[in-house]
Amino acid sequence: MSSSTSLTQTRSNLPAPEMPRVNVVSAVALLVPVLLGGLISWLMFNPAAVVIGLLLGFFLAQAPKIARQWERAVVLRLGKYVGLRGPGLFWIIPFVDSISTWVDQRVITTSFAAEETLTSDTVPVNVDAVLFWMVYDPEKAALEVQNYPQAVSWAAQTALRDIIGRTSLTDLLRGRERIEEELQQLIDERSNPWGVTVQSVEMRDVIIPAALQDAMSRKHRRQERNRRALSSVRLKSRLRIRLRLRRDRIATTQRRFTCER
């Protein structure tokens, strides 16, 4: 069996960047020592104070951090996990503490697909779906898996392939709600150890080969013609029966009238 899969990730699914964040508190912590050093240098005619103020300001500017309302910062001290910080303003020890990950705890959407995957009755199909998930435990998401958004995406994709492989084409087309529930349960079981929970899964489209689509369309049209023909035959049969019964009633009435005379 040869099949290929593709994975679509939006920008929001990628891990938050780990580059330094500029905030107003850090800017103040940087500018105050620099300005004081500049003032002292101007009064004492010694440029050393500016250099010291610049170095001190750069050191102090690394301490204040601000996490958004939906974020949690994973703090490591000399490489060892010490806790979560946020939301809001928090402080770290410069050059000793580091923020390894900014964990987004909002509901995240991930698009994933399975291309040319065989159903249980060996029909190749392309299926597109959307996964709605969120991080309920930022500590596990940061420490138990290397890249939790990518891990969730691949878990969703492999789960979709597994479900398609044991489902017939008819069930795939008609039983979407049941398949979505199975997908949600399977992905949730795989991602729960990473601190992730799945809110829902929605299948957007199921694409079957064009030749099979034509054959199914012809079969549907043939069944529709047969149904209409059968309905027409049944209608004509009922009309003939009613007409015969009416003639019988008229004949019976005439015989009674003749006997009475």
C-alpha cells in the first residue's frame, strides 16, 4: 500500500519565539542607570560612570519579564526547572534564569490531512480535518515533549490515518459524527501525557477519486430512476384496483336494482 500524507500548520501553531521581549519595565531599568551614569560623568568629568551605568542597565534590563494573560513562562535556573511564571510582570535572575518556553493556553486550531489513504474496502480518499486543542498543564507541555504543537499535529494525522484504515467508504461518508468522536478520543489519549487536551475535531472534506465519484453518481441516478419507475408502477396498480372496485360496486348496484324491479 502506497500513500502519502501532508500536514498544514498555521503560524499560530508554532512555538512562541524565544527571542528577548522588550517591555516598558526593561526599558526603564536600562535607561535609569545610563542616565545616572551620564549625569555623574558630566559632573565629575569621568566617562567611566557612563560605562558602568550602561553595563548595570543592561544587566537590570534582563530581569523584568511580562507574560500576556493567556501565557505561562517556563523558567529554568542553570538548566533546572524552577516553576511557571505569569501572567503579568515577574522577575528572573539575569544570566542565571532563562525562559525556555512561552506556553499559549488559549484554544489552538490545527489543520491536518491524510492524502490517498486506503479505507477498509481499499478505496483511496483524501480527508481534511481541523483540530481544536489547548494546553491544560504548561509544565508537562514544556518538559515531557520537545515541541508540543508539532507533536499534537502528528498525533492527529496518524490518528486520522488509523481511523480511515479501519472504516469503510460508506461509513466514512455517512458517519462523520461518530468518526469525529473516535478521532477526538484517540488524539486525546495520545496527547494527554503532554499536558494537552482536545476540545473537538471537525472533518472539513472527504474527497474520493473522480472515477469513483462518477460511478457513484451514475448508480445514484439509476437507483433514482428505478425508484421513480417503481413508484409509477405502484400508483398505476392502485389506480387500476380502485377502478376495478368502483366497477364492481356499480355492477352490484345495477344487479340489485334489476332484482328489485
